[in-house]
Amino acid sequence: MVGSQRPKSKSYKKLRTIEPLHTSGPVAITSDGSNIVTCVSGEALFTDIKHSRLLCRFPSDAQNITSLCLTPDASHLVTFTDAPSLRLFKVPKALIGQHVPPSRVSARPHDAPVHVCAVDPTSTYLASGSADGVVKVWEISTGHVTHVFKGHGGVVSALKFNFPRNESLVQHERVAQLITASVDTKIRVFDLTATLRNDQGALRPVVVLEGHDSVPRGLDVTPDGKWLVSGGRDAVVLIWDMSFFGATLGQNKSKSKSLVTSLTPVKTIPVFERVEAVGFVHCDRSGSAATADQCLFTAGEKGIVKIWDWKGTLLHNLGTSWEQEQEEQRQILEAMYVPTLEAVLSVHADQNIFIHSVASGKLTQQLIGFNDEIVDAAFLSPTIPPSNASASNGRDGYIALATNSSLIRLYSTLGSSVQLLPGHSDIVLSLDRSASGHIFASGSKDNTARIWAPSKSSAASTQWGCVAFCEGHAGSVGAVAMSRTLRDNDTQLQFLLTGSQDRTIKMWDLSDVPLMCDSQQALKCRSLTTFKAHEKDINSLDVAPTDQLLASGSQDRTANIYEILYHPSSGTRAQSGEIKLLGTCKGHKRGVWCVKFGKTERILATGSGDKTIRLWNLQDFTCVKTFEGHANSVLRVDFINEGTQLVSSGSDGLVKLWSTREEECTTTLDNHEDKVWALAVNTDERVIVSAAADSVVTFWGDCTEEYEQEREAKRVEQVLKEQDFVNYIALQDYRRAIELALSLQQPGRLFSLFKDIKSSAVVSLTTTNGSVTGHPVVDEVLRSLSGQDLSQLLRYVRDWNSNAKTSGVAQSVLYAMVKLRPIEDIISAFGGESLEPLSSEISPRKQAGGRTAFKDLIDSLIPYTQRHFSRLERLVQESFVLDYILSEMDGEIFEGEGHVVVDASMICTNEGER
């Protein structure tokens, strides 16, 4: 086992993140259905639907976006915030994935917040309706207001432009209308061309449609402008004949002022739910063009998109029915028809977005807007994989997430497929997968546990369904653990263990549970035993790899170890099972959040609210090692790399990697801003998934081998360059030697080179040929150095000049550069360096930045240079004493005192030694 152990993981990189896509607010989609605009924390996100890839962000200065619309040609995006303010963005052609600044901002477009807006089919005009009952029409290109319509009896609830494409069906003259609805239950039609004809009362509605008893929330017009459909919260849909209205409008044009008329609907369709969106869809059931566009959709409080025919007959539903208590979470807030896809996009109250095909009724795309607080995660495989399968072959192709919801999220790790699994009636708290990884269990606040298996369909995207459920606990099921082995050649499950808030552990028989979901009714599992385990809530369960031991962690600050006694059926004997307490691990000062068995050794790891991780000996249940490093509670822990390493996550938002032998943290991964509740490791232990309360899921990939290879390649390259430097010096190729030393950033080698050149110049003063540095080639190199290399060399000179031992070489090089190059050339070497670089600044500011950097360099050179000069002055002054003594020795200073003869050369030598 040790021989197959891979090197310790030391480095991880972020492979992928799943972040919130939509939290609240309006939604828009491009006409081709490829991209979608959603709102997250005051920003509009522009996302590629097919690949679930963020393309760019449109900020709104941390203000909530109350309304937005995208032009049909996808060239501009308009957002209204609760300030209120209007922001116009140009959608970039080359999407950069960064923040896109607004091209125009209007600080106060309305006196009240804008809740609805719309763009005409030609992408020319924008209509906005505010809470004070005022509707304005804007010209997008110039930002000018062209129309102001007043008279609405309250908040404007819906807007729709009517620009008929086939005008012959309505009238021969051009028709440009704006249809509005407000909380006064009335629908008004305004003629946008009346101002061009200077009609009196042009800003008054030409017709008022009365028929709703509550707020109309949806409006739509057929492309030919012949029919208008409206839906409201009075649970009815009305269809209006716009051709009759066109004739009435033609009669009114000859009058001096507009005549407000009133029409009655030609069809009333009761839909038995509050309608939030309505529209016409292409539904060619008979093959004739006459009936092709005479179907419509409705969406509202029940969370289902309904397709109706012209007679008011319900054809079919888009989506599935939900329990009554879930309807409030699943209700549709907004819906729109995408003609290119022939599909309806619906936005639900739980921040999820669905796209259903109108023809087939199937779900074609699903976007999860917000996962809320993620509390658990588990890798899944779509089928039972062979023992040698890898993640690249489909193993661990999905990740299941338990969030603050009754729906389990299922993400594809290899693509953009997303699924929601309904079944629980309350929040899901825990997940665990089987030995093969294709079946998993979930525990919920509804006091039940459920078993999920993949369907038998051969579709590209595997679907999971509930195959069994376990009922019997008196409290929330906060922990589940499945058996780690399969029986009968991997074709039969064994047991499931559940821990509950009622402080008991139950064992459930899974021998009859199917391994594939065949859409049959879910099986009710039989409880084998119930054990009173702890004095407080049970937070975690784990089964040993051999299925012989069970560990439980509780808020009572202890972890219990049990023996599992499971007997499968044989002959006439039925299945039986029980658990027997072996010992208790005591030592934590706070509740135990996680327990985990080692994969190869009889050892247990526990994570606690006391900020520590402990390893326990399963022979005598004593603590053998303690890991400290998290700044808050340790919530999850797991073994990797044959038990030589631990990975943990905590309330401090960090994921840490530990060495079990050295008891130290080797790597810290940081990409979360809240508690990291969920931690999952894939089968080959190459990928770690962390998910937190900030709704962010992060995939971390082991890049240790890649990092080691890169480091080894850099080391080899470094050795080769160092050898090249030695060769250049031997060949006296000083140009390449200096350039190579600068590229390697090795000031020591540069110092030795200049020192040797200076020494050789002092020895042979007659061979310098007027060279400033002592060698003509070095002079030429200093004269022709590029700006970046020159600035780097000057910084090395500054550092050398700060030390008396190296100041001589520094002064020589500095003198040479000042002598060989004009001062403007040296200043320009710092031209691209500025303390605060601004992309919008022009060259004079850059030049000022270069002068500032050069001034800082000179300011650091002057004090040390003055100090060196003062020291030389003192040495020169002290040398005058020696000169005086020597001159007096040559005179009569010692005459008459014994005629002592003194050797002057000895004095000089001694003085020099002294």
C-alpha cells in the first residue's frame, strides 16, 4: 500500500466556481436565446446559457435593480435602480468578463421608482413606467424623452409596444402604439405617432380597455398587431381584437382631438391562478398558418407554465406540479417567450430559472440562480463504475448539494447540466453516497431520509429519482451514512444509518432497494434497530471502510464508536442488524461537528467547535494528535493520500491541508466569505470541493505534480543560464553577461563583474583607451541599455551605495552612466512607473511619474554618497599628519638627540598596517 502512495499534495489551484447567478430582480434574455441577463447584489450579470459562463458585469453602485430590459439586437442594456436612476450600457462585442461601465447615466429619470420597462422591436425607443403612474418614452440613441403619458391610477404594472410587422392586417398607415396597464385595473393604448401629426390630446390614451378586476401583470400583442392578450391577478386572461380598435383609431384621426373609446374583450379565459405573465406562442397544431400563432401561455402562483389554445382549452403544462406548501416558493414571478427557441423562460420565487420547449413540454435548460446556504455535498457517478474507472471516464461526474431548501441540487462536474430533485418537504441537512457512488442518501428536517438512484434512461444527462424513503425519527435527520460495501457482486445495497435531533441512531435495511430508478413508487424501508446514542443533537455519522464500525459526533462534545452487527438474509432468516457501543472519545471542549474514519488505518478524525481536529486511537479511544490552526469551529474533515494528510474546513471560511505526521498545516485555500459547511473529495483524491454559506462552490484541483515539474524546469533553466554567464565572462562577452545577469535578477554577479573590471582597469591604467568603466565594451553596454534594464541597474547601484564595502563599485557605475548618457535618457527609463497608474492618463502624467520615481532614487543616493565623501575627506586630512612627520624626519627635528636614524619606508609600512 505504501509503495502505491502518491506524493503528498502541497499545491491546489481553483479549477471552477459555482457562484450565485440570480438573487432577485428582473431578468432579460437575448432574442436568439443564447445569453441571459440576471441580477445579483446590485449588479446585472450577462451569462452564456449553454456553457453557464459569466461574460461580463454591469454595475449599479450597490443599488437594487428594480427593472431592466435588453434591446432586441442585444446592443444595449438599460437598468433602473431604486435611487431612482437610469443607466444605459453598451453590450461589448468582445466580451471581457469584467465590469462594463455605463455609457450614460440619468440621475433622476422619474420621481418614483421604475418597476417596468420595455424596448420596441426596432431597438429605437425605450418605455419606462414608474410607481407614480407616469410613463415616459425615451430615444435610446440620444437619451431624449419623446413622450410623457400621465393619468394612470397608480403604479404602472405592464408595458408593451405594438409595432405591427404586417400592417395590412390592421390599417394601411404606419401604427406605433404603446400599451400600458396599472393598478387601477385599466389598460390604456397610446398612439406614438399622434405627436408627429400635432393632434390635440396626443398624450391622452386613444382607448381604455376595462375588463380586469385586479392588477394586469402581463401584456402581449401578436406580430401582426391584430390581437392583444392581457392577464392579471384576478385569475383571468382576456383577448382583445385590435383590428376593430385600428378602425376606430382611423375614424378619430379626422377629429380635432383624440376620442377615448372603450372596448370589451372578445374572449375571457379563466386560469384559476394569479397570472404574473402571459404571451402568445407559436403552436401549429393543425399545420395551417391560420392557427399557427393562436396559442398563448400563462404563468403565475402555481409555478407552472400553461399552454392554452384560442378557445381557452388547456393543452398541456410546462413543468411539474408541486405540493401545496411549496407553491409559494415555486411561484413564477416573470416569464417570456423566446421565438428562436420556441420555448418559454420562467423565473421562480426560489431564484431558479427554467426554459421549457413549447412543442414537447420538456425542460431544455435549467439555471439555478441562488443556492443559499450550502450545508453538505457529495460526489456521484451516473452508473456503477468499474474499479479502475477514473473521473475522466465519467466517475464522479456529478456533485449533489444540500442547501437551505427542500430541493437537492445536482451539478455536472464536466458540463453545465443542472437538476433539482424534489421529494423532501423541508430543508435537506445531510448527504452521503454509497460505495459505488451512483446511489446517495439524504436526511431532512421533515424527519425522513431518502435514497436516490439514477434512472435507466440512456440520455446524455443522467436523471436521479427517489427509490426509497425512511420514516420513523421524531426529529430532524441531521446525519446519514451508507454502507461502504455492496453484496452479491455489487448488485445489492446493505444498510443505512441515520442520526437525528431526537438523539437516536437508526439502522435501515436497504437490501430490497433497486439500484436504478424506474419511475415506480418509492419503497418504504424497514428499521432494523434504534439506539439511544447521545445526550444532545447528533451532527455526524461515518461508517468504517469495512462496515464493521460506526462513529457518531454530537453537540454533547463526544464521539462514540460502535460495532455494527448486520446479518443479511439467508434462507429463511430475514435481515437483522444492531449497533453496540464500544467506547467514547472525550476531550473536545465544544460540540463535535464531524467524524471520519481513516481509509486504511484504524483511526478516527474529529472536527469540533473548539477550533481543533483530533485523531483518536480506536484501541483505547485516546487522543493521539491534535491539530490547531483554524480561527473558528472545524465543520468538516476528511483523510486523503492513504491517511498521510487531512483536509478540513471551518467557520473561518478556510480550507486547510494538514500533514498527519508533522501535525502542521501545509496549505490554506481561501475562496469563501462565510462558513464552509460542505467538503467533498472525489474518488482519486485529485479534486476537492468546498461549499459555504455564501452560496459559492469551489472546485480545487491538485496541481502538486504540475508545480513540481514547473519548478524543476525553472531550476534547469536557471542552471543553464548561470553556466552561460560563466562562459560569457570567460570569453569577455560583457554585453551578454550583463544582460543575462539583469534578466536573472542577480545583483551579486553584476557586482563581481563590475568589481573585476574596475580592478583590471586600475592595474593596467594605460590600456583603458579612454574608457570610463575600464573596458570599452562595458561602456557601450551601459550606453545602450534599455529603459527597464537601466532602471533595474540603477536600483542595484542604490543598494550597493548603502554599504561602505561596495560603495566604490556603485560610485564607479553611477559615474559611468551619468557620463555616458544624458540625464533625460536616464529619467525616461522610469517613464512607465507611477505610484498610482491610471489607464486614462496621457504621456505628460506618465513623464511626471517617471520623474517622481527618479527623484526618489536620487534622494536615496545622496545621503550615502555624502557620507562616503566625508569619510574620504577625513582620510585625506589624516594623511597630512603622515606627510608632516615624514617631512620633519628629513629635516633637523632629531638632530642633537643621539643622531637616531629612522627608515622612512618602515614608518610608511607600519602606518599602512596600523
